[in-house]
Amino acid sequence: MNWLFPLYLAGAAAILAPILLHLRRRPPQERVEFSSLLFLDAHTPVPVSKRRLENWLLLMLRCLALILLALMFARPFLRSESTTTASADRATLILIDRSASMRRDDLWKRAIAEAKRTAQSAKITDRVALAVFDQKLTPLWSFEQDRTAAPSRGAEISTRLAAETPSWSATLLDRALIDAIALFGSSTTSLQKHILLITDLQEGTHLDSLRSIAWPSDLRLQVLRLDPATADNFSLALAASEQDGSKEALIRLRLSNTRDSALRDFKIAWQNAPKADAIAAQIPPGASRIFTAPPNATQATTLVLSGDKNDFDNRVFIAPPQPRAVRIHFLGDDTTRQEAASPLYYLARALQPTATLAPELTASLSLPVQNPDILFISGRTPAVETHTRLSDFLQQGGFLIHVVTSPDDEVFLQTLTGNKDLTITEDRSDDYRMLAEVNTRHPLLKPFADPKLRDFTKIRFWKHRVIQGLKASSSLETLATFDNGHPAIISTRIGKGTLIVLASGWHPGDSQLALSTKFVPLLYGWLAAAGFSHDPAATLLVGDSLPLDAAQAHMVIDPEGKSHSLKAGESFITTQIGLHQVQTGARHQIIAVNLPPDEGRVLPLDPQKLADYGIKLASAAETASAPSAAEQQRLSAIETEQRQHAWWWILVILLAVLLLETALAGRSRHSAVAQSA
Amino acid sequence: MNTATTFLNPAALMRIKSLELRAKVVVEGLWKGMHRSPYHGFSVEFSEYRAYVQGDDPRYIDWKVLARSDRTFIKKFEDETNLRCQLVIDHSKSMGYGSQGFTKADYAATLAATLASFLMKQGDAAGLTTFAEGIEEHLPPRNRPGHLRRIITELERPAKATGTSLSVSISQLADLLRRRGMICLITDLLAPIEHLEKQLALLSAMGHDLVLFHVMDRAEIDFTFEKSAHFRDAESGKERFIDPQAARETYLKRLQTHRDHIQQSCDRHRVEYHWCPTDKPLEEVLFQFLSVRQHKKAAKSSARRAA
């Protein structure tokens, strides 16, 4: 047991007072009125003091209360093993923020200078580690390395820091701090653990995950906030871009101004665009506005904001529209393209180019030399000699949509599916048919996953063919059936490819499908299933991984022009803003990556805010450099005492004792009064 | 007989502020109780049952006897209007002591008021004398409307004197009471016994019918004090340091001797002695008093018949 203020223990001597008071016995002062002293003789009054202690229980409680009071003031604490052996040596982790906001002014230079100064001022027995963080923590110099190479620490750290530059990432301080806790390994157990955080601690710093952890009680965080000359800043971010169908995408931008900013005037323009196309306006401090981007006459890819000093968050990259070519072949007569009764007529009108897709529909009676991406067959049974080629087409990953129009197709389908039981007959009934069961959960019918779009009752099928013998082949799936129970759409995977078989065509001779609202979504759903997604590219931020097809190898060229070749299954996490070029086989894609919008919120936070998340911040006394050994010990004693709070428990016991004493005294007094009455 | 349950607790009775009301409560209670109780005939005035003859007032027919025996009897009452009762109350300071929320003086006053009320209700004359160092007030026995009120007013007056001089008072009283009658002496008798015997002998010799109500507080009887203290004599004002635990035994022994002496003196001079601790219900005291009177009367009348 140790004491913070042992002098107060002398106060325990005060127990003499109650002992003396209890020893001293007052001569009875009471006067009792009695009717007559006729039968009573006088007695000699008892002496003033006597050796016998009265009310020893009460006395004990009073003495205990005084002792507890003295103990409480002396502030006891137990020096545990670790604190006893804890030396004055420190284990300091220098954690430098290298997020994009550190690009402002000379913040990065100052951060490096501070880190070097701290590393050099550390004693040889201290341990120093170095790490930088933005979205993730990157250790540069570990405690383990420091233990083996402490004398060369200064030079090593300088070298490592010189190689670092601020990144374009967001500031995920929460994740960095959580990871930093793990860096204090076994080599630092007996040392005073300390993190020196060098950061601009801007508003956009992420702190939320800190709520999910318990901060180690022996770890202190010292925040060294670097403030730039001015925090006034405009920041530009992409709010939304609509690319529905049109090549001229409507781009919306969010522009924010910092609170209490002196800046007002700004200008947004496409890079290298004529001055007339720029937006020049004003924005008040603290405001945030959505603007539509100016017309992009020069097909530029970068929007530039000007008007503030800090350049890092003034650019937004927009990838140019890159509709993807889809080669679609219709096996039939190209001359029917203009005939309203032919299937090709509807196909050609449904497959219109969009911002993301550029379908090229060809039609011929024979297969083209180069295999198309998607092949439609309707109204014509392929000749037997083409069966092998079509089968190969499917095996290699082709996408074949075949409309059964006559029982002659039976052999073709038997060949493709390998199911010899498959039979096709013409439905003879006079009545029309409707779709009864549609498996909307199937990937090929994904556009109808939304219950609002599942109404197929307006489509009537005048004619259809009855496909039978499906049960024998488990690979054939029925996507939809008619109301007489016959399959309407079936599909199967053949090799790498997909075969879709329709029992009725979409042209008006067979059904109303082509005229219904379901036709276009159905086609684009199949396009998506074939790997030609119609969805616009998601807006990417630094730190996101590029949306790459895991099945293929890619070549990525980053904005700096460095190329990275990726094997199938590898991902590419973006670290820079700008346009990334992705080469996948013959396909060339440009992907824009922008700065995380939070980085633009540059107003500095109060370091005390970190304390709200349960982090133990280093006090002013602790941050003072090189305290004396005695002072160190005293500080550690204060710290231990504050952690243990033993005085608080003593106070609770003291109150309990006082309560007991009051109750006891009250009771004895009460009985005394009752007696005298 | 379990008196505790049938009679009113004195502490409860004393809570009634008005002495007159208090007396009324006791007397009414006893009166009603007597008519309902099996002690029906033990009244001061009850004489005998007599067969009903034509011309008798049917009000006096005992209906219960009629119900029991199918015979009409008349309840006869003895006329006792010649009884003159002088209530002599000790008004000394020692009577002002009480440990149960009321003093011996309160108890004595209530007892006196009860007796006076009871006696006057049955047509006897009652008077009041208060004494301390000498006679303080004297109301001769009368049975007039308003006399009870005067007695009660007198009883309500607080005691002024400090000491007791029973001998002086009784000799003065003997001078005042020339006609024979009943004297009810209500006192705590906290005085040396020698004088008392002489005075009792004097009064008895004068032909008075003497009844002594010895009022004492429970604390005086049991001496239940625990803590040592300076005990002050209420009458003389003297203080003595007393350790009750040490003194109790002697005290109780001396008190018993004192009571024994009183008892002997009373027996010797045919004084009717009633022991009245202040926690004894007044109805009980009154009832005892009445029953003793009844016995005496019966003894007297049998003696007369024998003669």
C-alpha cells in the first residue's frame, strides 16, 4: 500500500479525542422531580472520570470514522507489478497523417520535421516506432527494429520519412488508431506507452469506429495538430451524374465553402475549356450548393474549381462516355428488318444504343465469320451442318436465344442439349395462352425481380409449340410456363455459354410480347446476363477497388502512367485521383477516381474531441519533455492513484460507518430518554 | 373479574379535559354496568324485593324477575338521604407527581368528582375539603342543584401549597365537621405515619365513617428509575443524589413497611382502606367502594336483626 499524501495519516491521531471523551464521564446533571424523599437515602455522586469505557461500540465506530477520514486524505494506492517495474522510459509511436488534406501549405514538411525532432530527442533507452496512415496504417519503423538498431534510429527514420508523400486517401483515424494499439508488442510492456499523433485533424477525419473499442488504460495519446495558415477552402465533389440513354450526361457537382471563410468567388470550368463555358459565381461561408456542370464542348474529363488557395480538392474527374459494343447477330433474312411482321423488325427497334451499351445488330442467313456475342434464331431451323458450329459457339461462352417455330427444331435442340427425349409439337388449341408461372428470381429474368414489374397478364400468346421431355435433363430449367402448363421459356448452360429457348416468338404472328413493355427489359436482362451490363459505372473514390471481372486478367494504367498487370482474381485498390485505364482483353475502359469528399472538410477539430471517444489524452504535464525521475515517479503515482480510485471506496465505507454511528447513537439516546422518563 | 377489559383505562380517561365529563363518564359507565351486570342488587340504596300489591307504582316492578319466575316483584330502595359525605383531598405538592401522563392530583380529583357525582345522583349530600399545610378550601356537604358544579370547580383549581401537614389539617377538619357523616380522605400519605394514626383515631372517635383512598403513582410503587440523578423532593425542594439501582431495594422495603403501618392503623380504627395506584381504573375503585359499603350495610342490618 502506498500513499499519495502520507502526511495526512497523522490525522489518524485524532482518534485520541473520542477516546478521551468516552473516558470522561460527566457527573449526572439530571434533576428528577420526585414526590417525596421519605424513603430514600442520599448516595455519593460518582467521580468525574473512571477507567471503564462506556459505549465501546460507538467509540469504535467513531475512531474508525476518523481513521478512514485520514486514510481517505492520504489517498492510498496499490503499486501493481507493472507500475512498480515501469521505468521512466517511453515507448512512443509517431503516427503521421498522410491523407490528402496534408497536402495543404507546408503541413507535410512540418509533420516530418516534428517526427524527426521527436525521434531525435528520444533517449537511447526509449523505444520509438513510426507509422503513417490515411485509409490504412502503414508501419515504417517498428519497436522491434528500434530495439535492435536504436543508435541508428534517427537516420533510419529520416530515410523512411523522405520516401513518403501525402496520399490522396481519406483520413480514417479511427481504424489507424485501432491498428496502432496492436503495434505495441511485447517489447514495450514495461515502458510508458505513448502515441504521438501528427495530423491536421480536419473535420472530415473518421472517428466513429473508436466507439467500438476499449482504449488501453496504459496508453496515452498526444495530439500534435498542425494548422495551416488559413483553413478557408472550397471543395468540389461529384453529386450525381445521369447517363440515361444520352451521351450528353448531366453532371451535378456539390460545392462547399468552409465556415467563417473569407472566400466568396469561385469558378468552375472544364479543363482547357473556353472561358465562356465556365461558371463563375459566389458561395457564402459554410454553405453547400449543387451545380450542374458547364457544357463540355471540348470533351474534357476534368472539372476544375478555382478561387481558393488549396488545390488538392479542386478537381473532379469524369470518365468520358464509353458505350460498350455488343455484337448481336440475327440468323435470318436481313431484308425483313423493315417488315412489321418479322421478329428482326422488333429486335432492331428494341436494341438501341445507350450511354453504356452500343448494340450492333447484324442479320444474315448464315453465321458470321467472327462469332457474335449474342445470337438470335427465330423463324428458321438451322441447317444440320451448322449444328456443330452453334454447339461450339455455346461451348465457348456464346449466348444463344432460339425461338422454336416448328417441330423441325426438335433435332437441333436435341443436338445442343444432348437430350434425346426432347420433343416439339405444334399446339393445336384455338385459344390463346398467357404466362402463368414466371421464375422472376432466375438471373435471366432479373429485370422483373421487382414485384411492381411482374404483371405479365397483358401479354397473350396466339401460337406456341409444346416442348416435352424436359424432366429427363436436369440442366434444363423452365423460366416461365403457359397457363396450360407447357413451358414458355427454358434455359440451360452449355459449356461456358447459355441457351435460351422460347416456345413462342415475340413477333405479332406468335404473341404480343414484342409490343408489351416487358420486351425491352427482357432483352437487356439477357444482355446483362451475357456480361453487357447496362448499369452506369459507379463513382469511385480513392481507396475503392476498381470494378474488374475476376475471371479475366487486366492491365491497369494509373493516372501517373504506371501500368499494373493483374492476374485473374486480383483486385486493384486505387490510391490516386484521376482517370484509370483498364485493358481487359480487347476492351478498353476508362474509370474516373475522385478524392473522398470528406477530405475537403478541412476545418480543424479540437483534440479534446478524441477524449469523448474514450481515448486517454496525454495531460500537459506528460507532454512536457523530460521530467525528472522523482517527478516521473510522482506523476506515475498520481496516475496510478487516479486509476484505482481507492479513496472513493474509503469514502463509501466512511459514510456507511457514520450512518451506523448515527443510528447507534440515536438509538442509545432514545433508550436513555425513555429510561429517564 | 377481569377489570382491565371492562373498565376504562385511567390514562385514556384522563385525556378528557373536563373533570365534570370525566366524572360523568365513570359514573354513567358504572350505573349502566350495574343495571346490566349480575351484581344487580349491590347498590347502595337497594334494599329488598317485595311482592307486588295493587296500588304499587308499576315502574318499580322488576321485569327481569317477572320474566324469570313469572312473579311480580317490586325492587325496594333504601332511602339514604341522610348520608353526608365529606371528600377530603390532599392538595400538597407531592400529589403533583405523575409518571403516566397525569398526576396523582388529577387522579384524586377525578375520583373525588366521580364520588361526588355518584353520591349526589342518588340523593346524598357531598362536600369538599382541600388541604395541604392546613385546610385550604372547605365546602360543607349539601345536595343542591349546582353544588356538584362548585365542587368540580374547586377540584379543578391547581394546588398552591408545598408541604403536607396532615395533623394540622385533620385537627382543623375535626373542628369544621361537627355532624357525623362519611369522610373520604384521598391522599398519597407521604408523611411520617405517627401523626396519621393520631388523627385517624380522632376522627374515628368523633363517630365519622372514615374511608381512606391511598393514591400512589406506579413509579412510586415500583421505583422504576434507572439512571443516577439528583432527586428533588417535590414538597421540601431538597435534593439528594440517588443511584436508583442501589436505592431500590431499601425504598421498596420502606414503602412496604409504611403501607403495612397504614393498613394496621386503618384496621385498628375501623377505617375503610382503598389502595389506589393511579393505573387502577376508577370504575373499579368506585365499584370496590360500593361493594364494601354493601357488605358493611348487610353486616349492620344483620347485627340489627340479631339485636
